[in-house]
Amino acid sequence: MDLAAHQLLIGLTLASAALVSAFATVHVLLTKRDSASAVAWVGVVWLSPFFGAALYFMMGINRVQRKAVRLLGRAPPLRPAPSLPPPSELPEIYQSLPVLARAVGRITGQPLVDGNRFDPLRNGDAAFPAMIEAIDGATSSVAFLTYLLDDDTVGMRFVDALARARQRGVQVRVLIDGIGARRAPGSVSALRAAGVPVELFLWSWAPWKMALVNLRNHRKLLVVDGTIAFTGGTNVDADFVHVGGPGKGRDLHFRVRGPVVRALLEQFAVDWAFSSNEALSGHAWYPPIASVGTTYARAIPDGPDEDLLKVAAVLFQALTLARERVLVVTPYFLPPVELHAAMIGAVLRGVDVRVVLPLNNDPAWVNRPIRADVESLVERGVKVGFAPGPFEHTKLTVVDDVWVLLGSANWDARSLRLNFELSVECYDATLARGCLDALADTLTTVDWLTPTDLRRRPILDRLLDRTIRLAKPWL
């Protein structure tokens, strides 16, 4: 190759690299909201010609949200449900909480309704019998959504109850996450053998259809006869049974009555329509719902679609408006920097902010990045502690002993960005106290961290903690 041709090849290569890098840079600038992320990717695409751009287009683009919007857009339109009654004004004793209620309403687009009742159910010992009893008492419809319906003894009792309801002529629909169902295929097979309509959320044996395994449906919801619901964080798994069971895990589930049940059922209907192409309609699914209590409540769906980051935004508002106390109970705590800042800001205002985590986490290594991540919080006065004993799977936030956020979402990227989750915000001092009482077996055993505790960890442990923490956006 002569000199001229060699120079031409070099020139074309440089021009191509510059063009590809420029195209990637434009995409970064137009799509990345986080300036730090944008700067990092721009540096990668220019300092590593071709390879950097390829890396960005493979790993830097949020295809999860795009794919979720496209998939959910295929679902058939839902039957318009009767309008919920307009909410009353929150009582004056809630002080700043009407401001929070207004903010959450604008974030979620969901109505806040009064006249509800929430009964905390501790562990599978209380939750599972109540849920099976409700299924056995069903006369018109049963909607059941879960991440995991295990094929152990507890899960098969649910399968039998659902099959009995189907035999009585009750309309039964069961939706299980596709990945969760692969962990317990026996329950799915048994449901289908009994003629129970069951669908798997985003599951396919085709590898090209399962490329985005983060699109998981982590919601837990049972709605019976359109008037009573069960929701929270508990999977159907014998590990959460303590009396006569292994008692490996603890959780807090809730029985719900009142108008908010309609909003919960509507979320099931959306997920079911997407998975089965069937729109639920009729009186069996949407009966009139009477007021039965004094709790103000709002359903908050969250997921990598049009509901992206709604729970994170709600938590940010709650932390910003807290006046006295904040309690967070969650097994997975790797919140984004905005929630870190909001917690520190609350402490600086004099708010007592506490985070309770399980010492015996599942998997155990998850506590390593958590310890690295909470160092700045502990140093600034946020109280973070680990509770020994069985794995605490509860997801609960309580603000000022009045506001309660319950549901399936953890404080990590997987729940706040990647999974489909379902939460409920409640305004009720009695309910808040009931939740704290139900969790007393965990809350009274917490060992609170100090800055000295974290600094005294062996250097190799700290190095490993911080290394794993680099994967925080995907944990």
C-alpha cells in the first residue's frame, strides 16, 4: 500500500470514528437526565473510538422502559370502571400531610379515597390462612397476582383453594411472573391441570424474547369478589410460616377492604390484559364497594413503563415533608442519590430517620454493598441498623406515625427502576401504630451501626463492599 492510500485509510478511519462518537454523543445528550452519567458516557465514546460507542449502545440505553411501553401498549382497552368517590379533606391533625397527599396525587395520577380498612397480617401464619379463607368464600371472582407461588405444601394449598373456587363456578384468574414461575413449575402445572386460567408475565422459551429479564412483575395481590384484597410483600412460600413451618423469613401482609380495592383490582386487570389479551368486565369483577373504615388510601403502581420512578418520587416527597420521625423497613437498601440527600436533609431538620435491615439477608452478600452505601448516611446522623433472626422481608415506610407506604417495592434500583411493583400509601395513625406493633419482634432487636463500626471493618472487607457497590444501578 502506497503512502497516499495509507493516509486515506487513516483519514477514513478517523472520520468514521469521529462520526460514530458524535452520533453517540448526541444520543447521550438527548436521553441522559443525569449529568454525571452523561459526562461519563461522552468520555467513554470519545476516549475509546468505536468500542466506547458500541459499549454505550449495548449497555447505556434504557431499552427496558422503551420495551415496556411498547409491550403494554398492545394490551386491549380496559372496561371503564365506575368512578371512585372524591376524597374528603384530610383531618387537621395530619398537619403537613395534606401537602404530601396533593403531591402524591400529582405524581401518580391516582385518587386518594377514604373509607378503607387495613389489617396487618404478620408472616404466613396470619396471611396465608386469611387469604385461603377468602378464596374459599368467593362467590363471583378471584384475581391472584404474585411473583412466586411455590409448589411446596403452602403453595399447593393455594392451588387447591383456587381449583375449588373454579369448580364452584367462580371466575378465577391467576397471573405469576415468568421468572418466578420457573422456580416452582409444579404449582403452574397443577393450576392448569385443574382448569384454572393462569398466565405467566413476560415469559417465553425463546431467548430473544427473554433478553430483558429485569422486566419482572414483583407485585403481590389477591382480590376476591372485587371487595376484599390482600397485598404487601409476601410471596406464597412455606419459609414464611413459623408455627409448624421452617420460619426462615418474616414479612408483613395486609387485608384491605373499602373503595381502594377497586384501584388495586384495576391494576391487576391491566397486567392480566397485557398477559392474556382478555379485558375483565362485568359485575363479578366490579361490584359496588362500601366504605368500611377510616383509612385514606391510594394505590401506587410503579414500573419501567409510564410509571417509571413514581415510588422513588413519592418517597422523596415523604422524606422532604417529614417533621418528626421516619422509619424504613426493607431487606434491600441501595437507594438513589436523591433519596440519600432527602434522608440527610430530614436529619438536618431534626427528624429521627431510621432504617432497619435484616442481618441475615437473602442472599447474604447483599449486605456488603449496603454497608458501603450507608456510610455517608450513618456519618450524617441517619440511624441504620441490622436486625438478627429470621430474614425480614417486609417493605414498609412510616412517616410521623401517620403516613404508611406498604407494598412490594424495596429501596433499590431493581424495585425503583426495573421491576413492576405495587404500593399503597395510607393516612391513618391507628394503622401506623398497628404496623409498628406487628413488627415489634424485629424492631426491638436492632443493632444500630455507628461510624466507628463501619471504619473498623477490615480493609479487605471494606474494599470488597465498595467493589460490589459499583454494580448498585443493577442490584
